[in-house]
Amino acid sequence: MNSTVFFAVIGAALLHATWNALVKGGSDKTLGISAVIIGHVPFALVCIPFVPFPAPASYPYLFGSMVLHAGYQFFLMKSYKIGDLTQVYPIARGTAPLLVALFTVFVLKVELSSIELLAVVIIGVGILSLALVRRGDGQRNMQAAVFALVTSCFIASYSIVDGLGARLAGTSVGFYSWLSIANGIIISVYVLKVQPSIMKQLVTSHLKIFLIGGGASFVAYAIVTWAFTQAPIALVTALRETSIVFALLIGVFFLKERVDLIKVFSTMTTLLGAILLRVAK
């Protein structure tokens, strides 16, 4: 992985942690995530006139990704309703790079060096160690952990599908822009059915999340989708999950969530994995 891709994905990780923190910091998680996802649409519409239309070979991946992203968004909403950012986010994101690495190596037959594989495992293990974190009342929130693990399966699945689809599309930004518009429509239909007032609140009480969260999320994954076309999907997915470092800092210093030795251990381990990815050849 070259320096440009490496630091671009690190920037995407920061943006990803930021929009997750905006959602977790709000009182209505369904409204927050809806604002972010629908907030992708204006940015996608701006991009579309300037990028090629995705090649037909990518259409099956585009439609498959719509389903997988919808599942991810649904379970993420459920997870954030019952769990802390510093528990849900790490578990959901930490399992994904391990699943992606297993699939790409054993199914897609992608060759990774021993150092690259070690880095992926270290990042995944470091993040998953946060499954041991206890809630503020001293109890482990197992229900939130289960929802977060299901979320991670969707993350791993859409990462692989999006990576392959973007390569076939011939335009990573074009592929993701059309995916964003489709996701925006899907989530709009969902919230109109379960919570119709959300659509009005997007441009009133949640305008900041709609614009800032939506923009940060769109740019973050647009970078990641592009990186999928430049480097192995497993490595990009693992490096993206170093966003846990930023999520922990935001959770502790801005959301006033509890910090302990496990969170410190996870952060240091994740950083070690990122360093190994950077030096791997």
C-alpha cells in the first residue's frame, strides 16, 4: 500500500469516527443515522455530472450492495440505541477486517504477505478486545454486543461487494454516488413508514448532522471505495478500522464515556497494526 492510499484511508477513518460520534451524541439514533444516510444524496448528485456512469458489469454488485448497506444501517441503529459508542463501534468494526481477510485470502485467492496478515489480525484483535468493556453500571451489555457483531457481518459483506463492484465499474466515485442515492431512497422510505416526522426534522433540528455528518460519511466512504481499487480490499478494510482510535478519543473527551485499561490496550494494539501495514511491502 503506497503512502497516498495509506494516508487517504487514515483521513477517511477520522471522518468515519466523526459522523458516528455525531449520531451517538444525539438523543434519537434513528433520526441521526437517517440524517447521515440521506445527507449523502446532495453530495452524490453534485458528483454524478463529473464522473462516468458505472459499467454494466458492476450492476449486480451495485444492487447487492444496496441490500447489504440497508442491513448494516438497520442493525447499527439498533446497536446505538442500547450500547455505548466505545462498545458498539469497536465490536461492529473490529470483526469486519478479520472476516474480509479470511474471504479474500481463501475464496478470492488474494495473496497477502505474512506481515500484512499479521497487521490485519492485530487490528482486529485489538478492536475486538473492547467486547470486554463494561457499561457505566459495571455490567457487560451482551445484547448490544450481539447486534454489533451482526452489524460487522454486513460491514464485511458490503466491503467485499463494493470493492469488487468499484473495480468493475471503472469509476469508484460514480459507483458510490449511485449507491448513495439508492441508499438515501431506501432509508427515506423506511423512516416515512416508521417515523414520518424525521423528514421534516432533517432540515430543522438535525440540519448539522444532515450536512456535516452526511458530508463526512460520503467523503469517507468515497475515499475508501477508491482505495479498494488501488490496494487489496482486506488491507483497506483493516486500515479503515483504525478509526477506533479516533472514536475512542471522541467518546472519552467529548461524549464523556468512561476510559479504562482495556480501551487503552485496544488503542495501542490498533495503532501497532496500522504501523505494520504502513511498513509492510
